[in-house]
Amino acid sequence: MNTARAKALLIKTLPVVLLAAVLLLVDIAINRPDSAAATSDMLPRLPQASLSPSSSAEADAVLALYQQFDAPAAIVATDPEPATQAGQGLSQQQQDAQQGLLRALYIDNKMYRLTAVVNQRQAIANLTVTDVQAPNAPPQRLALQKGDTLHQYEVVSVTARRITFRHQQRELWLQLFTPEPADPVANNLP
């Protein structure tokens, strides 16, 4: 029975093998490797680059042509910290009136700014503490989470971008990337 299967398999594959051999012989007869037809003219001829070295005068002339398109150097404006440029903080009355969205929280001679919120298991707010009486002193870092207290302020919540404090009936918060209102432009008419 195995010989019958082998014969049937040979009868099925023999025509395919013979056809492949005939096609190979025809291909070799038509495309002889030593003939001119063996090289393809389908690829375009690319121009040969001249490898002559250019002088620095030529390079300077080309760069001078492009200098008219160079953008002027940008002037970087520094963001002065509010009320601390002269080394002064807020008065006690102003500190007691702080509420709402703040860029910085002032307590005594310290200024607290939210610099990051780390959220691993529980959100932790990282604040930068600057002494307004000694602005050249290195700032300190402080980490707060919900339930902590900062002087008289209780930390009510810490979210991905904000820390909320409460003192008696006042609620205030520090936020990352606090938007600044645009200054109105005077005489904006043509």
C-alpha cells in the first residue's frame, strides 16, 4: 500500500518538477549572464558629485546669503517673584486675608510655593520654602499630605495639580502652573 501512495505522489509532483526545469532552462537561454541583456537599464543613472574641496571664502559667502533668514536672539524675561524682590513679605493683616487661588502662601517670613505633586500610594505635595528676609539663602523643601498641618493651616486635600489648605472659614490653595491674567493693552486701536 505504501508503494501505491508513493506512485500517486510521484505522478502528482512529476509534472510540477518538469515544468519548473523547463522554465529554468528557458530563463537561462534568454538571459545569458555574459550578454548585454543581463545588465538592467531600469535603474536611473545618478550624477557623480564633484569632490573638489570648497574654500572657506565660498562657505562664508553661502553662509552670508542665509544670514538674512536668521532669527534674532530671543530675550529671556525673568519672572520676578511677587512682593519679594525688595526682600519683603506680606504684613500680618495681608497674611490673614489670603484666600482662594494663590501663587505663593506667606506665613510669617516664609513663602511657600507648590513645586510638585508626587502620587505613589497617596498624593504628597512638595513645597519650596523661601525666607523672604534672606532671599539669597538656599530654599528648603517640605512635603505635605492630606491631614498634615502647616502652622495654623490644615491640609484638606492634595490632588494631581493642587494642594488645598483650610484655616477656620478660609480656604486657599496652591496650584501647579498657576495661570496669570493677561495685562490689558492700552491704545490697542489702529
